[in-house]
Amino acid sequence: MGNGTSIGRVRGLGSAHEGSHGWWHHKISAGSNLILVLWFLISLALLPAYDSATLAAWIAQPLVAVPLILLVVSVFYHFHHGLTVVIEDYQHDHTRFVLLLLLKYFTIATATLAIFSILKVAFTAGAAL
Amino acid sequence: MANVRNSARPLSPHLSIWKWGPSMAVSITHRATGSGMATVGTILFVWWLSALASGPAAYAAFVDLFTLSSGKLNIVGYVFGIGLTLSFFQHMASGVRHLFLDAGANFELKANKRTALATYFVAVILTAGFWAFLLEKSNG
């Protein structure tokens, strides 16, 4: 984005260039969310029990731990973009800057905690905790 | 900052002045369910995973908040459980509808109105089916 005239700043941000980037990534993550969250809900519903040993043994399988990590990446990426758009639409002064900053910290902190927890459960399931 | 608003200048009228229709309701419901899941859903999901990773005692303390001593869900468990699944299925249905709109389809007034209303029916039916399955399993 240059420092030239108004039209100069707008050029390149239309649908053919950088402007569509966020929209497209939102659609990509929407598609993977659709598959991953449906998989998550159906798998949870089909589990025989919900005690910690059953859940840990479930998460310890590679084909559960990996989709679960992919779910965190896809869903958190998607909600980060979604909430960014919501904040940009309704906040117009310095609160916009503060909320966008807090959103970034919130997303990265919760995603890291989620992925670390999945990995820890996956690598220690069955071992004495 | 370039985007600081001059408060002396009026804002364009918002939700309050329009006649409500299904497509408008679905649009704002999509935002509300998405924002709700992104905040409440994220916190509960991460809390659930980190409790599981902290060991059986921490997990039991987490589960205790949402269940009765019999192991069945309590009122808090039902409110969050049904609230989040209904939010997800609603957001999913209107999200899929949005993928068609993004492709330029479904802008005919009647069809657009029908699919807007359909997202609510789909969400309620899928949520009811999901919970009927869970309750049937826990009782049977």
C-alpha cells in the first residue's frame, strides 16, 4: 500500500489482487472446518465412555491426535479471521487496535495450549500421570 | 490513526431501521454463533484438553462442573452442550449457504429466502438428532 493518491492506495486491493486474500483463506479454512468438526462431533458421540482413560487412549491414536491438531489450526485460524472482521466492522477508534491485539494474543495462547495438551495426552496415555 | 472516527459526524443507521427478513436474520445469527463459539467454545475446548492433559484428578474436577453425581449432565452441561452444538450446526448451515452465495448462486429473492429459513431447520434437526443419539446411548 503506497503513500500516493487515494486511488493509488485503493488500486491493488480489489478483487483481483491482495484484497481477496483474507476472504479466500476464510473459505479454505471453512472447508476444512466442515470436515474436521463433523469428524470430531461424530467421533465423540461414538465413544463408549467419557472418563479420562478412555479419552486419553482415544487421543493417543495417530489418526485422532493429528486430525485434532489440524482441527485446532483450521478452526483457530478461521475464528481469528472471523473475529477480526467483526472487530473491524464495529470498532472505529483506538479500541479497534487494542481488541485486534488482544485477539491475536488470545488466539495464539489458546492454540498453543490446545496443541501442547493434545501432544502431552498422546505421548503419555497409559503411563502413570 | 487514519481510522479514528469524528464523533460529530453521524453514523449510518444500523439494524434498528430495517424491516427484518430471513436473510438478514441468518446473517447476524452467523456472526453471533461464530463469535460465541470463538470465545465461549474456545475457552471450554482448551479447558477440556488441558484438564485432560493435567491428569485424572484435574479432569474429574472439570467434568464435575457439568455433571450430576450420577454422571449425567447437569443444567450447566445441557446449556453449554446444546448451546454450542446448536451454534455449530447453525453456523455450519449458514456457512455452506454462504459458499453458494460466494459462487454467485442463490441470489433469486424467493430461493434466497427459502435457503435462509432452511439453515434454521437444518440446525435444529441436526442438533436434535445429535442429542437424541447421545441420550439414547447413555440410557440404553
